[in-house]
Amino acid sequence: MRRALAALLIAVLPVAAPADDLRGTGDLGIVIERTTGSVLIVDTTERAAIVRVEGLGDLSHASAVFSPDQRYAYVFGRDGGLTKLDLLTGTIAARIVQAGNSIGGAISDDGLLVAVSNYEPGGVRVFDAGTLEPVADIPAEWDGGLSKTVGLVDAPGRRFVFTLWDAGETWIADFSGEGAPVVTRIGGIGANPYDGLITGDGRLYIAGLFGEDGLTALDLWQERPAPRRILDGYGRGEEPLPVYKMPHLEGWALAAGRFALPAVGRHEVLWVDAVTLEEAGRTATHGQPVFAVARPGGRQVWVNFAHPRNDTVQVIDTLSGEIVHTLTPGPAVLHMEFTPRGHEVWVSVRDADRVDIYDAATFEKLGEIAAETPSGIFFTARAHRTGL
């Protein structure tokens, strides 16, 4: 009988695909082509583009997250589009237009929910990651109406954290129970918070402020997190420069026990002690930083800059805080992404229509990939990191 049952089980198992038809997803990623509504699926091992997928709408401020199995990318478009992209077949698995103007998204720690942060209408909408069917709508209501939402991240325990630009509040939406999410509203964040970050352990959420010098931190391990101002008045007494492009805190760096944060309206990277949250130094830079990204392992921080000085990337040594190398890839460097172990870095050069690939240790250029006005670069290793 046991042999008969074993034979039956073997008979109903799917036949294995030929080895030539198998492919892993761990070295895949996507490059956003911002003006054409298309995405390149890339292979980091081969340093090559695999396929271009079109029809993703307005990608002028697009970002992406990945499913836990690294097969699907969820792309958030500026036009409110949410697209589920199959990296193995190179096709759109599902797509909806869920709002009028969106500004990024996140995926829950269990991979079952995808949330989108919206400017119009203000609030966050949450969808089933498998079907993109709606799960919840969280309007960002405050005394002035509906607020734009920014800084949306995932947090442990099936939670999403986001901040209200107009209201100066941070909200925590908890989906761990049955039914509607439990939303905790925390006021006193500051004037016009423009972005947010969360540490890899899910403990600390930091909102950057555009309306005043400083940032605000929340300890999410506390039952009722209380706002704590950090770097308060870091530009006091000095005239701020015009801001041509807002820095991105989600491109934050945590290295050698310090945060490296881009200063608003200043040619500086600000260092903050990760334990005390006190200022730990500053690094003068080539221009106004947009992304300050830590190389995996934390040995260096790579920084790109806003217009009109956006042809340059600088590399900062995290021990000394000094700039150790400067690259000039070309006009409009918009984003940088490290391979999972940090041996290479990919750099999008929008106005040269290419992605450059560098050795992260020697700074040697290893190759390039043609791309149409590339911006964000996202590798599947992000699937297993909180807040990315």
C-alpha cells in the first residue's frame, strides 16, 4: 500500500522544467525609464538588460518594492498607478490606477499587503499583494481637509508608518488584527515633513522637515511613541540655499554607528550618532545632497546631488567623514543602487540615457547599459530589508 501511495504521489507531481528554462531572481532588478513609462529588467551578474516592459504610466517619480520570493516588483507611478511586474516572464501581471497623484509605497513584512502613499486624494490606500484588490482606505484627514502623505514605510508586525505634509503628524496603521486597521496618530512632528526613513530593526522612524531646520524621531518600540526633535536648528544663523530638488531620506545611510543624512538647502551631509541621536559631525559636499547611500557593510557613503551640480557622485569614508573619491558620470545622476554584497554600484545618468556600473572598491567603471532617461534603480535584495 505504501508503495502504491508513493507511486501515486510521484505521478501527480509536476514534471521538473529543463535546467535551461530555470532562473533565479536573486540577481535581478529593475531600472525605471521615467519619461517613457517603461521599465528595464536587469541582471546584475551579467551586467545586462533582459527585457523592456512598457505601459506603466507616469514614472516621473517612481519607486518599487518586491514580493518576498523576489519574483514580483510593485511599481508606484506618479499618476496613481500601481503595477505588479513579473520579473520572470517580463510582463505586467496586474495594474490599477488607484489615485490621482501618488508618491511611493511599501509592502508589509508578510508580503501580503501593498500600501500606496497619495498626494491626491491625500491618504494611504492598501491592496492585496496577490490580486491588487482594495483592502483599506485611510484618508489623511486633519483640520485643513486632506493632507498629502509622505515617508511611507513598512514596520514589523504588519504595520505601515507614514507622515502628513500638511498636518505635521505621523500615523501608524496596524493591520495585525482582523478587520479595519488600528490607526495611531502622533502630532507635533514639525512643519512640512517631506520624507521619512525607518531603521533596519524597525525601531526608529525619522521624519525630515522642510518647513524648519531639523528632523523628528519616533521610537516605534514604545507603546505610545513620542516625537523627539534632533538636529534642531542645524542651519541656524546661515541663509539657506534655494532647494532645486528635495533630498530623499529613504536613501539614508547607517554606517559605523552613525546616520548620514542629506541637509535641506545646504551643501552638507549631517552625521548623527545612532544611539544618542546627537549631531556627530558634518561633511561639506560638492552640492546639495539628494541621496546619501551606505555601501553594504557601511564602509563608505555615496552621495549624489541636486541640479545644477548633478553630474557628480562623491564617496565619503565613514570613519573619517572625509571625501575619498569623486566621480563625474555625466549629466543628471539621479540614483545609485549597490549589488547585495556591495561589490558594485549602479548609477543612473538620466541625460546620457545610460546606467553606469562601477567597482565599489576601486571606483573603476566596469560597464554600462543603455536606458531611456533612467532614474530609480531597484534590486530584488530589497525584498528582505525593512523600509526598502
